[in-house]
Amino acid sequence: MGDKANAHPGAAGRATAADHPASVRNVVLVGHSGSGKTTLVEALALTAGAVNRAGRVEDGGTVSDYDEIEHRQQRSVQLSLVPVDWDGYKVNLLDTPGYADFVGELRAGLRAADAALFVVSASDGVDGSTRMVWEECAAVGMPRAIVITHLESARADFESMTRTCAEAFGADDPDAVLPLYLPLHGVPGPDGHAPVSGLVGLLSQKVFDYASGERKESEPGPDQLPRIEEARNRLIEGIIAESEDETLMDRYLGGEEIDVKTLIGDLERAVARGVFFPVLAAAPAAEGSRQGLGTVELLELITGGFPTPLERAAPGVTTVDGRARELKACDPNGPLVAEVVKTASDPYVGRVSLVRVFSGTLRPDATVHVSGHGLADRGHEDHDVDERVGALSAPFGKQQRPLTHCIAGDLACVAKLGRAETGDTLSAKDDPLLMEPWEMPDPLLPLAIQAHSKADEDKLSQGLSRLVAEDPTMRLEQNQDTHQVVLWCLGEAHADVALERLRNRYGVQVDLVPHKVSLRETFAAKAQGRGRHVKQSGGHGQFAICEIEVEPLPGGTGIEFVDKVIGGAVPRQFIPSVEKGVRAQAARGVAAGHPLLDVRITLLDGKAHSVDSSDAAFQTAGALALREAAVDAKIHLLEPVAEVTVLVGDDYVGAVMSDLSGRRGRVLGTEQTTGGRTLIRAEVPEIEIGRYAVDLRSLSHGTARFNRAYARHEPMPPQIAERIREEAGDA
């Protein structure tokens, strides 16, 4: 690990296929947008791949994504994998987007990884969303470390930021969040800012100087030792406190000098167990340099301190019919169980699936069973099929390096899985299995779209289905009430990326239209109507008359039809015809074209003709009677009301509750939760929360989350209902 005496990679370079799970490390990089995750991945890849056997810098040592959207938006919008070799280990670096709209990509990265590296900018600090991800990792015991970037900033203060990290991430034990190194500063520039030129190891008390572009080890000067003594003692005490050797603390307090190798071993075990969280520093290499500051130390931490895939329990597995299946953890010789953690479309090779293998070994050209979770409610087609695996590869920027196999614990890109979607399970075709899904956030920002032209309309359905196959955080809705196609997204940036992919990747141009909620109508009081349908136009005529009474019912009742005809005024065979007619008219609405509900419709009387009455005639008469009853009646417009729960930091509770009230919401109650947050429960009209996903993020500085569920329809305020009717009339 970092304080091992300047270990140098024995087999540095780009990753190949791993042959044993113990030689694999899967690490996800987490941090807010702009914290420097992608730059850090590039620096680690450059360090790991910089030196070939001839001692020369190899070409292609940086990472670039083929997705043009990222280049245009100047930020990561998707999960990407960069595998590197370091000291005989294959390290799969999973770079995640930092912007909240792409939290689905982050969750996929957490699923694929066995440890997390939290990237914190020395100039920006720790934001609320990063704290929440830390808590997610803590809940499942995922090992974590922290790396502080942007040390070149004039405002950077490593020691201050280390204390900030201890406060943010060490709520239970601040002494479990401690630095392994302290930065060394070079000669101050004209602005007085002294750049970071090296690191001093607190355990080894060695100086690692990066000023020349290569890591050089030396002994610290006498003037440097006092600076590191206090930090070193605190680090040793923190390590010993987490040691499994209960005698170590007594020996240390008794004055015994604990061997550095013992401390490093205990440190590695504490990190792997997820009870100690070291803080490191990193900066990209200067132009022409071979190693970025702190990159060797990070790679040593990853390979020495982070757990192997063998140490992670696999997610639950069942047969496709739901029976539990026990699997040996990460066995390359076990039954095949792999999971698609990301799906993307490459302009040259088609659909590419990023797969994490949890059991068995995946090989090219094998036939596998693809099991989906049936996300029909999100517009995903259910599937349970056999498919042939195409080529396996390891990505490196725009290149794909072929792999001969992918063992349990490793990741690979799989080509030509035409039906596989993100979250699907790959297993042996004669032993189909299904992994439990990971939690994905619900998309809560609606985007109502329509094809721009007839040509776009022909391609729209296929383009949308491909879009949601790649991204399970999108939901596709064909709303039968409003007749709108609605793509539900996580936020505006998520929506922008979806529309750009539709346009550039699938050649579909769409227009945005105002999103409509599913309104309803009901009668405010009793009303009566008479439906008369009498026509004579040669041959058989049409004759049907019926009289009805309509009265309101409690919400959620629906429509009741009651027959109170006396003396056969409406023949028995035509009473179902009247009911069919009024129900059909109720579905079409009686005032503003919205379905009618929560009424009792009673057939009181009517007339028939022995020759000209018919089923069709009484259906028409029933519809006419309902329309006439509505002419002079007061009709309430009903709007859907959602039950909303908001989890927000205590500092923003007042602002959120005030905002909910401004949306005609009724706060039902609050509940204190862990981590200084409050859960607010409220009922809010759906028409008022169309953009709540965006507005809440702004209101809470990205620290709040909310969920919504349909509660009921209830009468809309008269002034708003009148505006809706006027807008419908203008349309």
C-alpha cells in the first residue's frame, strides 16, 4: 500500500483478461461534477500504462469517450470503464458522472464495484449528494477511500479539507478518516501560491518527490519531521484502534515501537473491511511527465487495501421461476451468472453491453440465457431469451482490446447482445438464473413529445424503445387519457441527453409539447336528462327515448348504473344498451372532454317502438341523456392528487414546506430521520409538481429527494378549472 517502499509496477500496462479473482480490483470513482474524477482516471491510466519494457512512454495513454454528447456538454453523462494493469493486478476503474441527473449511472457503477474512491475537490469541498452516496456505501459496508484533487488551486488547503472530510464522512468515528500522506509544497510563484510538488508518507516517513515528472524517493529533512509527527501519531492510533490484534493498543501505549509492516497490514485489513477510510492527495501529471502526483500511492492503495471480488457476497440469485439458488462466492468454475450493468450503442459495432461476471466464466461465441425483470411499467419489453455472445473486449478510450474470456469478479464489454438491457442477467442456457435488481431512482420529470414529421413518426417507437433499453432510469409512458407520449427523466440534463441521443444516434427529431395530467369530471349535484333519438329515413327507422337521473358519489366509487324502469317502458333487452351508451359517453366526458367518474346513473323511464327500436338506438339515446343532464348541471373538474414524500436536510425543511404550500399542497406531517434529515409527507395536485424534480434540486442545493404516488382525484379550484376549460376551448 501507499507507504510500501516505492513499489514499482512489475507488469504495468493496459489490462488483459484476468485469470483469478484475487488479481482483480473493481473500483468506482464517486464525486460531484467538476471534482476531477475523469482527470484522475486519466492520470491513473497514464501512470499504469506509461512505461513499457523499453522504458518509453507509450502512445494512447489517455482516455477519451466515444460519446460525442460528453464532448459537447463538457461533462460525463455515462458510466465508463477503464481497466489498467498495476503490479500484477487488473484494476477496473469505473468513472461515474457527478451530476445528479445521471445517478442511475452511479448506481450501476456501485453495483459493479467492490470498493469506492470518493473524489473531493480541495477548492469546492463536499456537497450534500456526495454525503448521501457515502451513506449508501456505508449501509452495505462497501470499503471507501478519499482522494483530494485540485491541489493546484490557489484556494486549496489539504489539511483543512481533510478535516472537512472527517466531519462529512466520519460522523460515527472521525478518527477513522485520516490522511496517509501530507503534501509538500514547492517554491511559491509570483502570486505567492506554492504548488504541491510531492508527498511525505506518514508511516514510512519517506518523501516522494514528483517535481521532475517521475516519482523519486528520499529521506525527509530535519525541518520536515516535526510537521508530520502529530499527524503520524494520530494515524497510528487510528489504525491500531481498528486492528484485530487487541494487544496492539496496549503495546503502543506502553511505548513499544510498532513495526511499519504490521501497521500497513492492519491498515490494509481495516480498509478492506470498510472500517477505516484513508485520505490521499492526487494531481494530474504536467505535460510531458510520466506520473501524476499521488497516482502511484493510489494504485498501491487500490491493489493492497481494497478487497478482491472474492470478499464480496454476490447479490441474491433465483431461478427464473423464483426459487432461491445458493452460489459459491465468485467461483470461476461455478454456474454462469453475469449482469449487464450498462448498455450503449456504438456507431460501428452496434449495441455493447458492459457486464460484471459474478460466477462462472463468460466466453466469446457462447450461447447464454438473457433474463429480464419485466420493467413493463417503464416501457421496457419483457424478455426471457437465448442469445449468442459476440466478442468480449476491454475498453481503452476509443479502442476495444479483445479478451479471450471474462472470469468471475471481472468486467468486460460484450458485443451483439441484441435483446439484453441494463439490469438483465446472463446465465447458462440450460441453467437460467436471475439476479435481484439493484435499486434505481424513479424518473419524476415528464417530457411530453411528438414526432416532428411523418418520417420521424415512423422511427419514433423504435428509437424510444432503444433509449429506455439503455437507461432503466427512463420511463416511457403512452398515456391513454391524454393521448400523449411521455418520456419520464431524472432532470433537465437527463432529458437533454435523451433528446440528443434520439436525434443524433437514432435519427428521430421530436418536438416538446406541454405535459397534460389526467383530469376527470363529475357532477356536483343531482341532475336529470332525457335522451331522444328518433329518426325516419326510409326502411327501418330509429326510435329510442330514455330518461335518467345523475347524482354524485364519494371519490373513488367509479360509475354505478341502476335500472328503475317500471312497467317495461324500456324493454329488458335494451337496458344494457342504455348502460353501454351512458358509459361510453362518460368515458368521453360531458364538459371538457375528460372521463366522468364517481356518479350513479339511474334509468327512470323511456319509450320504445316495436319495429324501429334497436340496441344502437338506445345506446345513442343513453349518451344523449347523459349529455343533456350535464347542460344545466354544475360539473366539477377533478385533478389527480399525489402523495409526496420529501427527504431533505434539516436546514431546508422550512423552505421546502413553504414551497409545497405554494403548490396548493397539504403537509400531512414530518418525521426526523438519521443524518440530520427530515421526511416530509404531503399531498399535492399533480398539475403543480410537473417540474418539481428540477425545482426541489435548486431549492435544496441538490440534497433533497422525493417520491410521488397517485392518491386520488379531487375537485379543482373553480378559477383553475375555468382556465383549463378556456385553454381546452382555444385548442
